[in-house]
Amino acid sequence: MSALSKTMTGGVSRIILNVYLVIFFLYMFLPLLIMVIAGFNDFSQPSVTVWKGFTLKWFGVLAGDARMWAGLLNSVIIAVAVIAISLPLGLAGALLVTRLESRYNGLLYGILVSPLLTPGIILGISTLVFWQRLDVPGGLFTAAIAQSTFISSYAMLMFMARLQRQDLSLEEAAADLGATHVQSFYRITLPFLRPTIATAAVIGFFQSFENYNTTIFSIGGQHTLVTEIGSRMRFGLSPAINVIGILFIVITIVFATLYVLFRERERKRESAR
């Protein structure tokens, strides 16, 4: 192939790649941009095609919506409870699967991962029915339990990926020096898992916060931010909902920046060892 042909082929490839990237980023971020613009539109419905002028009144409308703020508080409470439940369960499952030398490891792994394949409706209804038989009404507790059934599986997979990279000779050396299993876990394994614990906590929080299917069927008469937004869609949404999206975008950017800085600090710390 001549140099001219190679140059033409490379030029066409770059054009195709650039077009693909433009389409990809438009697909990802154009809906978010439209949502943000609609949050500043004075029109009574979320819209960018019907522009009534720039306004900040929807921020005030959201600030005065007590039920929405109550849903936000409930979402945060459930998410924190889910993290407290899911991370220990996920870590226990990961340690069991990675450290247990048994021919039933495959079966055990399949059982522990099965909640990920179960529809959220089934998880929510079954959790509510089970606890109601124990005279526990649907609420924040049952919602947290229902969400933890599958979020703990996500945590387990992340812990397994990290544990498979651990050098077990360190634990063996600690045992030779007289350390107990508990001491080895707290002095060696747990510090090694610290980055994954942070990652699993963040992912578990957002998985819980945005969950709808499992929550709506397990929370009983209470509500979260997501379920409240879902119930209002039947009657039409106001641009105040777009303001929630704007706030979440800002919060996500801040937390993503902090996470990147945290990971970079951990990477430098590991490379310095």
C-alpha cells in the first residue's frame, strides 16, 4: 500500500472516530443540557422549545416543597443503612468464596450473585411480605433490607476482584509470627481493601438512592425522593424537578472530583511502598 493510500485511510478513520465521538457525547450529555436549561425557564412545564424567560423561581419552589425534602431525607437514611448492611455482607461473601477451598464454590458463588438477576419487584414484594408476617410494617427498614439483598452482591463482586489480587504470603508470614486470623484481617486484609471499601460505599449509596422498582414495593406508605417523583409524573411535573437534577449534577461533579483525588492519593501511596 502506498504512502498516499495509508494517509487517506488514516484520515478517513480519524473522521469516522471524530463523528462517533460527537454522536456519543451528544447522546450522553444533550439530555442533561436540556434538563438544565429547562430548570431556568419561566414556563410552567419543563420545556426548552417554549421559552418564557430566564428565572430562578423554581429553586424557591423546590425549597418550599416539604414532601420532596422529606423524600430526600428518607433516601439518604435508606442509602446509609444499605451501606452499613451491604458492605459487611458483601465482604463476608467475598472472603467465603475466595478463601474457601471447596468443590461447591461455583454453586455458592451462583447463590450469592443470584439477587442481581432477580427482578426488583420480586425483591421488594417478597421482603415486604416476609416482614409483615413478623408484624413489621413496610417503611424505611424494609426498603433498606430489600435494597441490601442485591446491593450486597455488587459489593461482593468488587471485594472479590480486590481479594484475588492480594498476596496471601503476607497473611501466612503474619501467622508464622504468631498473629491470629483476626489480627491478620485487621492489620493486613482490611488496609488492603480500603480503596474498594470506599468505592463500594459510593456505588452502593447511588444504587440505593436512585432505586425505584425495589423501593416502591417495599416501603409501604412512606416515600423516597425517587418514588415521590415517580408518583407525581401521573399529574405532570414542574420545572422544580429539573432543579433537583441540576443540584445532583453539581453534587456528582464535586464527589467525582474528590473520588479521583482520593484514588490518586492512594495510588501514590501504594507506589511509594
